[in-house]
Amino acid sequence: MPGTNLTREEAQQRARLLTTHGYEIELDLSNAQEPEGGTFRSVTTVRFDAAEEGASTFIDLVAPTVREVVLNGTALDPAEVFADSRIALPSLAAGPNELRVVADCAYTNTGEGLHRFVDPVDQQAYLYTQFEVPDARRVFACFEQPDLKGTFTFTVTAPEGWTVISGAPLADGAEKPADGVWRFAPTPPLSTYVTALIAGPYHSVHSSWEGEGRSVPLGVYCRPSLAEHLDADAIFEVTRQGFDWFQEKFDYPYPFEKYDQLFVPEFNAGAMENAGAVTIRDQYVFRSKVTDAAYETRAETILHELAHMWFGDLVTMEWWNDLWLNESFATYTSIACQAHAPGSKWPHSWTTFANSMKTWAYRQDQLPSTHPIMAEIRDLDDVLVNFDGITYAKGASVLKQLVAYVGMDEFFRGVQTYFKRHEWGNTRLSDLLGALEETSGRDLRAWSQAWLQTAGINVLRPEIAGDGSTITSFAVRQEAPALPLGAKASVSGEAGPPLGTLRPHRIAIGCYELREGKLVRTERIELDIDGELTEVPQLAGRERPAVILLNDDDLSYAKVRLDPESLAVVTQHLGDFAESLPRALCWASAWDMTRDGELATRDYLELVLSGIGKESDIGVVQSLHRQVKLALALYAAPSWRELGLARWSEAALEHLRTAEPGSDHQLAWARAFAATARTEPQLDLVQGLLDGTETIEGLVVDTELRWTLLGRLAATGRADEPEIAAELERDRTSAGERHAATARAARPTEEAKAEAWASVVESDKLPNAQQEAVIGGFVQTDQQELLAPYTAKYFAAVKDVWESRSHEMAQQIAVGLYPALQISRETLDATDAWLESAEPSPALRRLVTESRAGVERALKAQAADAAAAV
């Protein structure tokens, strides 16, 4: 039985047979405010053409009950035609067909389909849809694949006082219905997964974008309990900047009639590109002080989803194997907009990209599950676990390389051709590459083969000959390490330990000198490299600079190593680069070497401590905080770990005390210190900051910071249920409930761990956000011994969890509760035994294998750290 899966072959067969025209969808949500509102009435009428007389197919629906199925005027028995997630459609007419399906569909609390959330502040229900990848079928009957586009006309009955938002405006220009029935105008042709409905007593702020003789209405929505924190003007400012830049670069008018951004609760992702009605996680409505890095990340998310209105919604991938292109394009263009748009507040966004996105990509590309960017997506199960660092971050990195290869102007001229040629249609990668070949004159077939259809990461190393002061020869050596066991070398490659691929790279080489205490670039050479060794004659005969940095400006995607002389200078002066991007590249290289066991954790810690005080980019500082904490937890030799943790916590406290009062750096160090405080005096300070008996000039202990402080006290046994309950009483919000759940699960007692485990694994009642919060509290890096018994429990339960829960809920558990902190050969053996005996689905096998790789890497890094002490 298919269950809820759909294969690519089935989708192709259905696409050959059908041409969809339009959906008329009626939803009755009038019971959504009732406590027991478990289902809602869904009526779908879909009109489509069939290519063959008498052919059969199916339409997709996930629903507790199907009440009516009427095909071309003939009633079909739901008991006979509805099974799993499909309604069989026999004996189609050649040409036009009409289908009507009446069903009771279910509200969810998993962030999939139609999610229902009750705000503890006002006790009001708030609804929103999340349909990517295959969850429109949880709300209405549809042909759930991206290449069967149609128009969508929604009619929604909602409780009095509610607002309902969809991708299209209300019909006839109405602002609000008088009878509680919201009748929307038809959408343009869309794929099912980018349609949307959001409903509830939402608060809203409205504005517009004016340009090219057109006014586009803009809306920003959130729950009333967050309204006081909603900085709508800042959100509109970023949105207008994106409209200006994208319309210039894309040379295609914004495709929809309005643009709403809705900050919704318990959202599983960062945001979703629903056409004209983007949903965004409401943690981006900041309740407390955050650093500028958080505003930069939010702006990138806003621009990412706006870019999708063209690339993804106007022109859509034919099948999910081009998901990478959809997401990578939006990521690349959002960062490029931040870097290049006039008046941008984040012109150094490529620094953030190098520091965060590419670090994610490098990690993902070294896992056993690494795959070509253009992955082979056989079915829905494949794509559901493919929202990964290859799809987003490596893909965007390679697009950046492509732009450097063909030229930015030529790239966007090709994109303009692509939009005009394929508007409202579906495409493959070859359609975009063809347009780029036309505008650039470059043959991209070999480039595509090397970069998109093969897996793995290259390493670039400088090879320098000279007499110490003068370079006599310089070359760039490219390496292609063997891929991890089980990885696929290419789209069609077999599993095994295949060799990597040498690729063409467009890179810059930067020469840096120390001038007045700063490392300043004195020369830049941009060139193409290919093959194992590429000579760089431009540097022969030159005086040797203090630092030579490969892949300067981060044009290509590769791991970069420094020559010994450059590494020695960087070790002493990493914080002294005058610009943020070369600093970020060196920080990333050091972190990668630590993960690879080439740099001992203790040496990485000393490198960070020597340079972080000079790091001005707050996003880099916060990444270093996370990486040091991870390195000490996973990669430090156990015999040295406590010394390393003590060194880090002391340094964090010193930086907190000396940071500029009220600055982003002060807040970041406060959080870093709270995360690592361990001695009694340190924990006394955490307690004092929480209860107000201790103060640090400029540090405001607001709602979110209070929870951070209390969370550490709970994890170290200094706070228990009375303190957690008292803090929740101060913050009776959904965020407060999540923080309280995390704190309770973090307590270092067998009882607390058993309670948390039972609530997640043995029960399926928790909503998605609460389950995530409990898992986050359960896993504490300094509670390895307490968590050890849960290794066996994990392997006993994970398969049943996977088979009985929705994808999002099961993946949270499969990844979040894997015994990643139990760094031992025994954990690897237990994982291997389970993989061999349990016969997990391919998707679950992938997730567990990825987690296993983390333990294996940690063992290697711990050995390297121990060796450094000898």
C-alpha cells in the first residue's frame, strides 16, 4: 500500500494523463474556536482534462472521513475508492472532467496541513496552513505534485471577529465580509504547495510598495499578544528594499496582487513562500533585546521568501529533484540583495554567509548521506529529509561560484529570459542553464556535471617555493577526498566509498600585510583553477606577503588550508584582519580543521580566545560561542574537558564584565556565560542576575534572558519546579510555556528525564513546538552519565515512533534524541546493530546514519585532542 507516499514515476504518469485547470475549495472553520474542534468540513471541486478515454488515476487526500465523491455527475462509494491517502478516479472522460469531494479533514498540532494553536494569553485559536511538501492534501483533495498547476478559489466560513487571509485578495475588492463567509478571488496558476490560508483574530499593520506605476498592498500580521513587539516599519523597510532590487534584477513585475507576511505560532521552518501570503515563524517578532545578527537573519528570511514569488511560485520546478535550485536561488539572491541593494544595513552579508551557511554545507557534505546537489528524488519520503545543507547552503554557494564564472550581469540577464519564457509554468535545471548559456556565452554542461551531479567537497592548498622572503613559484593544489562510506558519488552512482571529483573553481587569492597592527589586503588575483595543480605565475618573483589566503572573497565552495607561514601569522593575528570576510574565512577554516581532527580542540579554544575580543562582527562572535561550546562537549579529550570548560566559562565571564555596556557583544557574552557557568560563584552570579541582587552595567535582564539564566540554574540543579512555575507566572505566554518545558526537562534528576522522555516518546499529545522544547531541555551536554540509559531506550522506540507519527514530529525525535552525547565505540556498535536488524525505512536510516557519523567524528577529534597533550 502507498500509505502517504508518492513516487516520481506515479507523478510522471499522472502528469502525462492530466491537465488541471482550477480548484474551488470551500472550508467551514466555524468550529475552530471550540475546544474539541477536531475536524472541519472541506468541499473541493476540481476541473481537469484527461488525455485518454476510460483512463484511471487518483487524487490525493489525507482525511479521517470522506463523505462524498462525485466524478462527472456520478456518485462513487467512498468506502470503495478511498484508501490510504488516495481517492481512485476510474473511467475518466477524454477531455473535460469535474470532480467533487466532500470530506472531514483534521486540524493538526504538528505544523503540517492546517495547524491549530490556542494562545494562552487570550484563549483564542489561530490557524495557518503549511503545505510543503505534500500537505495541501490534509486540507482539500488535490493532485499533490508541483507540475499539475491550477487556479485556486477559496471560500471560507470563519468565526465572528476573525480575519482570513489567502494568497489572493477577497473577490470584488471587498475588505471584510458581512456574513462571516470569506470569498476570495481566483489565484493565478499555482502548485498546490504554495497555496495558503491563515485565519484567526490576528493583529495587522498595512502599507504598500510603490514602483513602476504600480502600488502593491503590503500587510504584516501577528497575534495580538505579540502586537506590542511587532516592529512593522522595519519589516516593511526590508520588504520594500527587496521589491526594488528584485524587480530591477529580474526585470519582471511582482506576479501577485498583494504581499502579506504573517508571523505565525509553532512554525516548523523559518518561513514558507506561499504565493502572496508568506508565513514566518513568530519568534522573529522579538519580545526582548536581540543582537543585530538576529535582525540580519530575519531580513535574509524575508528576502528569501520574497525572491520565491518569482523563482518557485511564478516559475516552479517540475519535480522535487530541483528543490535545491528553488531554495539555493532564493538563498543566493537574498544574500546578494543584502550585500548590494542601495541602503542595505547589512552590506557584509557575505561574511555571515561564509560563517553560517557554508559551515552548514561543509558539515552536511562530509556525512555518509552526502549527495549531489541535484539529488535523485525517487519519492516524497526522499524529499522530506532533503531540506538539508546541500539543498540550501551548498547549492547557494555553487550559485555564487556560477555567478563569478559567468558574470553577475550575464547571470541576471539569463534569469530575466528564464522568467519571461516560463512564466506560470514548470521547469527543469536545463531550462535555467540554457538561458544562462545564451546570455553568457559559456558552455555550462561540463560545469553542471562537475558541480551539480557529483557529491563531495574539494580541498585547496597553496604550494609555495621560495627562499623565505621571495616567492619563486606558487601553485594551488586541489584535492578530492574519498567520500564517506555509503555516499553516492554522482546522481546515478552506486553506494560505496567512491573517490571525490576535481572541479573547476573560480577563486581569488588575497595577499595580506600587517600595517599598523591590521592585516590589510595589498593584492588580489582572480583566476580559474582546474585539475590537481594550477600554477599561479602572477605571484612568482614577488616578495612573500604575511598571509596568502586562497578563495579570498569566498567565490568558490571548497575547504581551504593555509601554508605554515600564513597559519602562524593568522594564529597570532586572526582578529586583526581589517575586513570581516577574510576573518570569517579563517575562522571557518579553523573550525573545519577542528572537526576534521587536524587542529586539537584545546588549540582551537586558544585560537578563539586570542582573537574573539577583536572580532567586531556580532554574528561571527555568536557562531564562535556555539562552536566552542560544541567542541568542548564533543571534541575535547575527556581527561581535559573540565579544564577546557573552566577556561571557557572564566573567559566568557571576563568578556561579559568588560564588554561595552548595553552593546550586542555584552548580550551575546551574557548568553554565552549563562550557557557554560559551572562553579558555585559563577552560578551564584547567574542566580543574582535573575533575582536582581547582582547587576552588570548596561545589561538588561529582560524576559528572554531571564529564561536563559533560569534554564542554566535548572540544568545544574539550582532551580526546580517552584522556580520554574514562578517564572512561568511572570510570562504566561506560549513562549513562556516552551521555556518552562525546556527548563523542566533540563533538571539533572532521573525523575525529570523520565517525565520528559515519556511526554515525547510514550505519548503523542505534545504539539510540535512543545515537543521540540522538551527535547532541547532533555539533552544537556554536561549530563552524559544521566542520559546514558536512554541509548537502549532510543533504539527500542525509534522505529515505532517513525512509523506512527507525522514526518515533522518523528524527525524531531529521531534526530533530537539520538544518543549523540554518548561518544563511545559502544554507541557506534549499538547503532550498527540497530541498522542491521531493524530494517528502517530509507529516510529513517539516513537520519540515524547521519547521527552516527557525528559520534564517529567526535571520537576522531577526541583522539587528536588527546594526542596534542603528549
